[in-house]
Amino acid sequence: MSEYDNTNRGAAFKPFPEQKFILQGKMQVTHGNIDKEMPVALIMAESQSGSKRIEVYSKIGVLFDNEKNGNDKAPDYSGPLDGLADDLRIAAWREMKGDNAYMSFRVSPKVDKSGEQVQSEPVVSSQPSDDIPF
């Protein structure tokens, strides 16, 4: 029996009844090579034992309505994963399993209008270097 491969795939479901969106904003993270302002969302959650916690989520991308142009298999939504990698995109399909609505996702490389894969710019560190290039 083969194992399910979920590489570059995912799904999202309705929140659990004990989960509640409470706040959104921005957070500046500066540590080592990281210096980034990130949009965040805070979700109040509760464990099975009843202890409460606040979960911090960061935006990794955005989904827009997709033009299906008569193709029923085309994704319902798509957009860039610009918070994660500039050369990736996400596509999402609305799905049903019984009475439960959910969305399935696929991640793939971005392609330009000519069909060529978009290459991201190399990351350049702003950290000073002791290496002298001459």
C-alpha cells in the first residue's frame, strides 16, 4: 500500500467551536539574518483539557477569485505565496465532504505569461561582511 504524498498540498476546514479570531496586526521580527515585518492574526483556542491559549498565525499568501473561463477543473481561487517565497503560487478549490465544506490547496511555481517559470531573486544579506573581495 502506498503512502499518501501531501507535498505542496493542503486543506482548510471550519474552525473548531472553541477557536475564535480575536486580533490582527503586525509584528517586527529581528533575529540573526531575519529582519521582517509580518502581518499576524491571533486565535483564541482551547485544549481538550480546557486550558486556553492564544495561537499566533502569520500571513504567507493571498487568494483571489480565479477566472475559470469555462474550465470546471480550474481552481476557484489563486494567488501568490509572497509571504513565503516570491516564486511560488497557491491554488484553491472549494470542496464538500458530506455536509462539510472545505478548501483544498496546491502550491506550485509561478509562471509568467509566456509559460516560463518565474525565478526569485537571490537573497542578499544586509549584514556587513569581513570578507574583502579583492
